[in-house]
Amino acid sequence: MSVMAAEEDLRTRHILPISTVMSLTALTARQIRYYEAQGLVQPGRTAGQHRVYSLRDVDVLLAIKSQLADGFSIADIRNLMHPRHQAENSDEAVRQMLRDELLQQSRFAPDAEMRQGFGFRRSGE
């Protein structure tokens, strides 16, 4: 087993009780259980059915906390974590999103002139 694989194995091993995770993340038990119910973390269980978390779970919980502070919703976070739940975008849909973003950016720069480039074409061209 390589060193990288051994480190990854240690990071995914479910050994931390919820009290330790609460101390490491400054989240309440209720918040942690809510994120579990939302499918964002999957703790292991002891023989007595107590939750045990991995270091990877702690990383995920800290990322969730940060993303919520940045204004993301739980649905946004779920989509970021599990992109397979998102609808695939066609090339045309991606181009349209890029056009919309370029137009949005130009609104913040009043002197900005729309130029052809980056796949942007003016209507009728």
C-alpha cells in the first residue's frame, strides 16, 4: 500500500465521535445530524449505533459551514458536492450561460463595449 493510499485510508476511517466533531467544527449535534439527513455526510455507526465520523467528514462539514456563510443554500451545496444530480448542459446551453455572464459583467463596466470574441456573436451575425 502506498503512502498516499495509507493516508487516504486514515482520512476515511470512521473513528471520531460526534462530540469531537462538534469541537473541531463548532457545529451543534443538531446541525451535523441535519447535514447527514440531507445526504451531505455519511457517518459510520458503532455496534451500539452511535455515529462516528472520519477526518474527511470533518473536512466536508467545515466546507459546508464556509459555503453557508458565503450565502449558498443547502441545495446549492448538495449540487456542488454531487454534480451528477445536476442536469447535463448542452454546448448551446453552456454558450448561452457564457453570453449571459458576459452581458452581466458588461453592465458593471459602463464603458465596456461588447466585442466579438470568446464565441460571442451579436444578434443577426
